[in-house]
Amino acid sequence: MTCVDELVLPPGIYPPASRQKDRIAELVESAVLAIEPTRRPVERRREARYPYPYPLHVTPIAGGGVADVHETFVVIGKHLAPHGIDFYSRQPLAHRRVIISLDCGLEGWIGLLVELTWCRFGRHGWYDNGGRFLGVVPSPLAEFDDSPRAA
């Protein structure tokens, strides 16, 4: 019997929908625990997190609180929440505070001042970073944005 044959159930013997959902939840939990054995599968956060697998532009804040626009680089988002953000980068970040720029379509670029609070090396060679929002600031990318926006 092949793996494909094992996945096909004859008509009429599918488990009830509630049992299917329970089984899916068990399998997802098993997959997560296989990757991160110490991770708790129960969500403990008070705020909703939203998947945000999109490019983010990171501008380091240099000494004196000045945005170092010429050092802006791109990372890949992971989650976005009302209080903060987490993302993946190829190298560890040396700056404690950064401006994260998000492209909001017709609204243009928005800038969020972020205090980076944690970083860890992941299993697949990327660094997982996160921080909390400190405020809304002008995006350093807004001055370079020449794309047409709705008036």
C-alpha cells in the first residue's frame, strides 16, 4: 500500500467534522513540537497577532536619535500585532532602536519606531527578531517614494 492509498478513505466513513478538527489540531501541535520542543502550544498572548510574511524596511537609529537612511535594509516579516512586530533577518542586528517602514498602499509608507527586545538564532539559519512599538514616526522611505498614489 502506498502513502497515497493510505490517505484515501472510501465514501461514507469519514469521521465527523468535530473529530477531523481535533485530529488536525493534534497534528499541528505535533508538527510545532517537532520543530520547537520547548514551545508551549497554548496561546498565552493577550492581543491578536496577524501573520505578516512581507518585506519590511528597517532603518537603524544612529547615535543622537538620527535615522541612518543609507543603512536601510530589508527583512521578512513574521507577525504584526498592535503592540509590536517580529521578523526574520539573515544577520543579527546591532541596533537597539529602528524604524520599521510598511507600505500601506494608497496611504503610502508609514514608519513605526521599534525597540528591539529580543533576537534568537533559528533552526534554518535565520535570526528571529522582535520588538515593541514606541511610536509613529515619518518613514525614511517616504521621501524616496515616487510611485503614484491616490490624491
